[in-house]
Amino acid sequence: MAGAKQGDFKELISPFLKAKIAEAEATWGKNSTQYRGLVRQYAKDPLENLVRPVERRRHYESEVTIEFEGQPVLGVERLYRRTILIEPTTVCAAHCRWCLRGQYPVKTMTRDDITHAARYIGSEQQRGDLNEVLITGGDPLMSLPLLRFTLEQLEAHAPNISSVRIGSRVPFHDPDRINDAMLEMFSCFKGYRFELGVNVNHPVEFWPESVDAIRRLQSIGFRIYNQHPLLKGVNDDLETLIEHYGLLREHDIEAHYLFHAIPMRGMSHHRTSVDRGLELATAISSCGEFSGRAKPHYAVLSDIGKIVLYHDSILERRPAEQSLLLRSGFKYQDRMKWNPSWKKPDSVVVLNDGTMLTWYLDGTDETAEELAAAHAS
């Protein structure tokens, strides 16, 4: 959700989620992992006001800031060779408190903006590399007319695009929106491989209504994958993650990334240490509790993009700054080729062969109470 005004990311919980939170309280109680697993995701916490100077409003800068056909290209981001991102709407059914776009400025693309972006994506300069579009926001499934228009413009102006990924939490925020009209709309676009990326964080979220919504999308050919953050007090224990990935496998949802929670403003109470995530990822990979095909990649969203972490990915530590130097597979010259307007962040070190290393702000394994006490002192 892009939508913080004057830095205030307001609380927004959909009626569906409110009912599920009340149901969790009545069934398991306020001290249960099920209740906390929901409330900590959606209820605004006073700890969000504890902002560190090193935290930022964006997780990385990736906008395409160029002109095409005499006009700026708006609403488009790019970090990778084959994939480009477009964000038509900033509307969501609920505000996830850990949202990586929660602090982004409010932006809504006009239809002219979308057409212009589609023409750029399909231009002679881009079509040789690009074959995939990620439509995100906001939540694209919140505005069916705008999503249909985006797909129509891509179909008309960017024939190089064969895969369309959509980032959405609608199946878990407002599953009734996955209705016949939506399925019929997607069925009109025969030339695309459709994928839906969801963010399911806790086993409690596999409600019957949400599972049914996923199955409806799968019935028309959607591949569903899950990527989600490691959140302190929500899913940062092995038992919860084992159950979670088993349920993903059961419902034919690909386990893609387990992300270290990003260093956004007011997010410190959600963030474990990177080492804690490595411990859990190692335990998951060797536990034998569920199919190996259901095990995720543990990654960080760094200043230069996603970096899958292993124990030898951390090259240097600066404890006083709570920073880690991470090895990536990205080459500086490739990034400048794909996005000439990209500017190297100060956190990045470029080796002689062009490989980029990046400094990353670590989290902490302190409890919320310990964090609040530390800030108060």
C-alpha cells in the first residue's frame, strides 16, 4: 500500500479481517499465537513512533526516471533484466503494518500514464529483454476496471510480455472479490501466463474463504506463490514456520521467499536479527518435517534488490552501526544497462569485476518491551 500522508500510515483493517480477529480472540484468547499472529500484522502499535535515523521511507530506489516519446514514464520500476514493475493503484483492503510500500507517497496512474508505460515496455529498446510484468501497488485486485485496462494496454502495445505477475493480499483480506466477474476478466487474456504473489504469514490465515478464493484462481490457470516477511512475535519460531510451509504445500502454493523484515521507518519491533533468520532457514531446510519443494529461500530486500542469504553471504559486520556487508550476484554494469537512470546508493561497494556488495541494517532479537525501554532511556 502506497499511502502514508505526512508520514502517518493509518490503521485500516478490512471487515473480513476484523471478523477473523474477533473469531481468533473468542476461540483461542488474546494470548494465543493465532490472535497475536493477526493483531501484530494489522493493529497500529505505539512502537511505530520509535523511528531510528538510519531507517528510511523506501526499501530501495528503482524508478525508471526517463522520458519516452517526449514524456516521462510514470509508475514503473525496474531492478532486473527480464521483469518490470507497474503500479496502477495505491488502494488496499487493509494496511499491513510491515508494508514495504506503506511510507511511499500516494500515487495513482491515469489511463494515459498506463498506456504510455505499456508503449515503453513494448518499445524496440526494451522488448529484447523484457518478457514479464509485475503489477502491484497497492493491490491491483481492488480495482478491476483499472486492472483490465492495464492488461489491455500491455496486450496492445507490449507483445513481448508473456508472463504477468500480480501482487495481492485480496484472497486473505477480502476474498469475496475473487468472484465470477474477476475470473471472466482474466479468462479474456489468453496469451498470458498469470501468477499471483500473496503474503501469507501465519497458519491461522488459511481460512476456508481464502482457500476457496485461491482455488478459484487456480481453476483458471493461475500459479500461486507466497513470499512473506519474518515477523517478530508472528512467525519467528520453527514450529509456526513448519506448520505454515506444510499448509502452503497442501494448497499448492509455491513457497518463494522468506524475507528478513525490511528496515523501514517504525519497523524495528517487527525485525529479528539476520542471524536469527539464518538459524530458522537452516532448521527449515534440514528438518525433514515436510516436502523439500515447500521450502523457501531466505532473502533480504537490500538497496540493490533481493539477496538470498547463506552463512557466507555476510562478509563483514559493524556492530556499532548494527550493519552487515552482504555479497550479491548483481553486476553494476548490468544494472546500468537495464535501468540507465539508476543511481548507486551510498551503501553499495563495487568490486573490480563489477560485483556489487551492499551494507544492510540488521534487526535485533530484543522483545518489543525491551525495545521500548531502550528507546525510553
